[in-house]
Amino acid sequence: YNGEEETVIHDSFIDSSYTCAADSPVITYTAYDQSDDIRIKLSETEDIYSIRSFVTEALISASERYVTVGSTSSLLDREEAQHFRLSADGETLFYLDEVPEDKDYGELYQVSISSSGELGSPELYDSDVYTGTLHFIDAGKLLYFKDYKNDKGELYIDREKIDYDVNFYSIQYMEDQECVTYYTDWNDEKNYGTLKIYTGKAQKIADDVHSHFVLPNGEVLYLYDYSPKYYHGDLYLWNKKDTEKIDDSVVCILPVY
């Protein structure tokens, strides 16, 4: 819908397959090719579940990936591609391809998108990229992992290696402060690690940090030397240069918005 009238883009759109550009009317999605004649021999089926599985597999195998700018659609001829992401301005599409069977990494490609909806030739952006995360931060910077194993890996932003041994589940992006916080050397038994922050460059805040909270001014509160037995630690404030102890025996940080 362009504000005055609506236009049908596709009539066999798969709702779970799409991603949109944040600031532009650009969408990439999968649609079924309904021209295929799907027939099932009931005499060869055992139950309703086998019928459902057959139909689903047939539809998926006949599906195709499209990129639409406004109401103009272009076919992306990449049958095995996955994990699609569009830049905020809708001018670049990223996706993973050539993922080996039973592996969780593949080749990361980028494709330019013109204002008229035409797609450029795929270009290799990076190799051996983890399939579990691929998203944009800070107005177009692409964040992803490589060499991922046991919830840890090498953190990359726009092909720049930020750090290694980064805990996958600790990544936090604060849009207002334009910073990424994360933990390295995370210890599951002691439930703490080394807290770091990235604001154009990586910087260590403190070791043995259990949890943290980024304040609106960019300073960071964190719990140090947390005891899993007694459920408390020491509360510190990092003011971007130095640290100051606020209190001890603190159970948790309660953010107030």
C-alpha cells in the first residue's frame, strides 16, 4: 500500500519466510510455485501425517525466493540460500549459502538492489559464517559469528573481527548509546566472565562480571565477584574510564526505564 492504493505482490506468499528493510519499502520472501501439479496416491499412504509431510515437502521444493521493491519483484535464483537480511535502506541483501550438510556455517553473500528492483550479481562477503545469528546494528553494521562452538565464537562486525571466545547469548546492542556489550571467557559454573564493550573499538570493563546494565549516558553498572551459593555480588559503576564501587552484597540490578 503506497498511501493511495494497494497492489498485489504475490498470491502464494509464505508468511514465515520474509524479512523487510527497516526504512524502505523492500521485502524479500518465499512464495510457492502453484503451477506444479501435486498428486498423491491414497493407496500408497499410511496415515494423514504422511499426506501432510508429502504436500509440505512438495510445496517447499517448488518454492522460490523473491525480492520486491515497492510492487516490482525480482527472482533470486539461489535455491539453497537461507538466513536473509536486508539493510535498513533496502539497497543490499545478505544471505548465507553453500552450507555443508550437518554443519552450522556457510558462505555469506551480498547482493545490491537498485531503486527499480533489479538485483546485482551475488558477491562473497565472508566465509565460514555461523548460521545462528546474522543481524544489523547501528544503522547498517552487520553483526555475525565465526568459528562457533559450544555457545562461543569469534564476533565480527562488518568483516572486522571484534573479539574471540565471545559468549553468544551475552550479546546486547544498545541503540541509544550505539554500543555492543558482551562477555568473553564465560564460566558456566561460576556464572561470570569478562565484560567488554564495543563503541568503534573493543574495551574491557572488568573481569568476573555476573551481570550488567548500560545506563542512558553510556556508563555501565555491573555485578562483580557474584556468589552462586549466596546469590549476591559487589555492585560497581564504570564511567567509561574508571570504576567505582557502589555497594556490596547486591542480589541483582533492577533497571528503571
